[in-house]
Amino acid sequence: MRISISSKLIFLVVSFLVATTVFFARESSNLFESVLVQREEDGNMSTVSARLKEIDAALLSTKERVEVIGTMLAKQEQEKKNKDKNENDDLTINFNKDKNLISIEVYKVTQQGIELVGSKVKEDYLKTYKLGPSYITYLRKYVPFPIRSVAQKNIEIVNSSFSERPPLFTFGIPVLQDEFGNVTHVAVADIQLSVLQKAFSENSERTLFLTDKSGTLLAHQEESRAINRMNATHLPIVEKALKETSKLPQQNQYRDPESGQVMIGAYAKSNFGVNVFSQIEKDKILEPANEVKREAIKIAGTVISIALFLSFLFSITMTSPIEKLAELIKLVSKGNFDVSARSQVKSNDEVGDLATAFDHMTEGLKERDKVKNLFSKFHGSSIAEDLIKNDIGVGGQNKEVTVFFSDIRGFTSFSEKRTPEEVVAMLNEYFEIMVGIINRHNGVVDKFIGDAIMAVWGAPKGSPQDTHNALTACLEMRKSLNELNEKRIARGQDPIMIGMGLHCGHAISGTIGSHERMEYTVIGDTVNMTSRIEASTKAFGADLLVSDTVAQKVGDHFKMEVAGSAEVKGKSEPLKLYKVRGAKQADGSYQDIITPYSDYAAEKADKVKVAS
């Protein structure tokens, strides 16, 4: 994939700016985030500690009041026989004085069980909810209270609230003991939930709540959660706090299963067995950091946009001349050397120097192309390329080649009856067709000898298909000659008869002559033999003869018949020659390729004698 220099330059600048901006934005954002998280963690710890002190103070005050009233109620039960009216009045006064205390019960603990021995209820409070004193009995039934645990000298707190019912929590403490330290009486008080809730009602980004030792909410910023006695053990921080034995404040990060948000939380355990929690969404904490990050991205985007614009302007001044040179190179590669780079590139710098050098190069290429074209016209394109690529010197290489000779029958008598202009016109038309066929089949025209053509396959470059290509070219020449003769007859001209000879073998391919005058050709016995075979066509009355070597090499790809043997000058053994009548098709059948000019009357030929 092609990538322009301007794109590379812009990419480099933008990449550097993006990498630098991202690095600083990320590092500063991470630092800011860590500071914010640490600040909120410290804030959670401070909040938990503060709320814990409030709850402990409220519960301690509640404990003292319940203890006083409970003791009075227990002693009243013990001294029923000596009941003093004044003492009863004191009990009522103390009970009514505490507005948060809704009911109190005293249970006597014996070996036989637990027995309710006294109670007091604020009926006026319950009436506001359209309830009577029996509601307390209802609470004990549907919200079981662990009285036996209190009898073991434990303080118990249970949420006894119901929706659309008085928001209460139940508080149980031991109030009297015997001389052996065993608890004899337990006080169970129902207290307004507001005693606990008021410490958690303040609206803030943090979520504050209080649970009992089982994980049930006692207080929450959303009071309805506490009134409905929701259980919070599904929260990882609550689950961890319930397992914790240390009463020191702890902190934790976790994912809230309800919202899916990461929470930063802290908790602390009270001496009364309750747990205070403070938590906040991490995303809320990091919002300032995210805002800073967004601003950094905006600034980075602005800087990058300016950098892109400036890089684009700079790249244009640098790459536009180079792109013009690249376009000119494309034209030159297609053979158009009439271009001027310096007239299009005006910059007075290294690129301008490159344009000047480019013009010098095109001048040299123009001269080289002119020489190549001249070589191609005289020697063929493949020989011209071989001569240009290599140092020219006298010498050659022994190669296996297939050599072709053709000659026009009766050309001498034809020339005597025609003007030179007519002879040249006929030869040019004939050569144009035959040379084109030779070139199409990868052959090279070595030379023209009057009306004769000498061509070669396998020099300067050879292939395994050389002989096959040469014989295919001969058959095409046969067909093309027939078409040419039809045109000549239509013009009132005489048809042309030719003889073609084909032979393959080793020959010397290269330049011969002197250092002052050279010629590229092939020489050797194979060339001489081909010339004799072409001369034999006159003796056998055939337009095309091939040697036994050619017949063996092409195999059954062509339809052949034995023409006979010929004794030629310079050879002690007769040559076995074949007529080619057609070519094999893709389906395995043979197609005859014979024209009215393929066979003609045999004549006596110089240097050739048909063997008997």
C-alpha cells in the first residue's frame, strides 16, 4: 500500500502529540484520582467515627433511662405486697418524661423460664396510629426478641418497625442480678426509631446506614429502608463487617450488587453490637478527575488540530514538488521522455537540485531509447536488450537453437519483370506479415538475405517450447500467406510461393566481426543444415520441410508425413525430411492446415538431390 510522505509526516507529528498528551493526561488524572480516592476514604473513616460516637451516646443515654425505669418496674413487682403509691408515681413520671420511650416490659428470669412481670405503654402514641396496647404483644410475636441472650448479660437491639406502623426499635438490657451475679430481671423497651435515624438523615453524597448484628437496617438515609427492616447482608461491606471482630474503623472497596457501581466504604462496630457504615460511589468521587481528563482531551484535540493544519501546510511545501516528480517518473516509465521537471519544480533547495538531475536523466534515457529502437529494428527487441544489458564484445555462446529459413520461389524472374519500387513494396508487405508472426511466437529475425528470412528460437534466451513455437509459427505463416495471396489476386497481382525449412541443434550465438564492425547472429552446422532443408523444399515441391530432429522433438503435437530423404552438399548421410500437414487440438484430434500453396511442382534444386 502506497503512503505519501505528507501522510507520514502528519502521522509522525500527530502521533507524538497524541502520545505526549495522553501520557500527561493519564498520569495527572491518575494522580488526581488517587488523591480524590484517598480523601474520600479518609472522609468515610471520619464520618463513620463521628456517627459511631453519636450512636454510642444515644444508645448509652437510652440504656441509662431504660435501666432506671426497668429497675423501678422490676422492684415494683418484687414489692407488690408493700406497694407504695409514691414509688408508682415516680415510675410513671420517669416513663412519661422520656418521649422516645413508647413501651417497656420487665421479664423475670427463672430456671422454669421467662415471665412477663410488668409493663408500661404510652397508649396516646399508639392511638395516633390507630393502635392499642396489644400492638406491643403483636410485635413480640412477629418480631421475636432474643430475651434469653439478654439474660446472658448481652445488650440486644432489634428493628421492630413496620410500614404504616410506629417506627420503633426494641432495646433489651439486664436490670437486676442476684447475689451470685445471675440476671434475674430483663428490661425490653420499644423506642422511637428517630433516636437512631436522626444521625443518618442528613443528605450528602455519602450513603450512611446502621445495622444490627444480623445485618438488618436500623437507620438509613432513605428512612423507608429502615422502616421496612431491609436486610443489607447482600452488600459485601456488610458481610465483611459482620464477620469482623475488631471494633476499629475499617475501609473497603466493593461493587454494589444493586447498582453495579464500585463503592468506597468504611464501617465501625459499636459497643452495643450495631455497625455504622459510610459509602460513596467511586464514579462520583472521580467526576472531578474525569472532568479534568475531558478538558485535557479538549485541549489536546485543539492542539492536535492546529498541529495537523500546520503540518499539512509544511508538508505541502515539501511533498508537492516530490509528488510532481513522482508523476513525471510515471510518464517516463511509460516511455514519455519529453518532460521537464525543472519547469514544474520551482523550489531552490535540494528538491530543486533533484529536479535538475531528473531532467539530465531523462535526456540520457531519451538517447538510450533511441539507440534501443535502432537496435530493435536491426536485430529484434530481445537481442537489443541483451546487447544493452551486457558489454558488447566479439564472441559467443554455444546454445541449443531452432533455426528457420524461408525463401520466395521464383523471386529472380519476378524481379526481372517488375520495377524496383514494385519489388520493394511486395517484400515490405510480405516481411511485415512474416516478421510479426515470428515475433508473436517468441522468435528473433536474425537477418534478411534478399527475399530470404533467417530466424532463430533459443537465442539470446531459450525455453523448452522453442521448437514447438517455431513450428507453430511456420503453420501460421502458411495460413497468412494464403490470405495475402487472396488479396494480391484481388488486386490483379501474382500469388507468392515460398519454401520454409526448420532444423534444431547446437550453434554459436553472439557477436561476430571486429571491434569496429560487429553483427549479432548464430553460426554453425545447424544453420547450414537449415539452409539446405529450405533449399530441399523446391526439390520436394513442399512449402515446409522439417528435419528428423525437429520431428522427434515435437512428438505427436503435429501431423507429419515423411517427404523422403535428400542428399545435401557437405553431408555424407542423406537427410530424412518431413512435411507438416496440421497440428493437434485440445481434444486430441488433428486439424489439417493445408492451403493451395502448400504443395507445388518439384524442381531441380542446387546443392540438393532427392535420394532414391
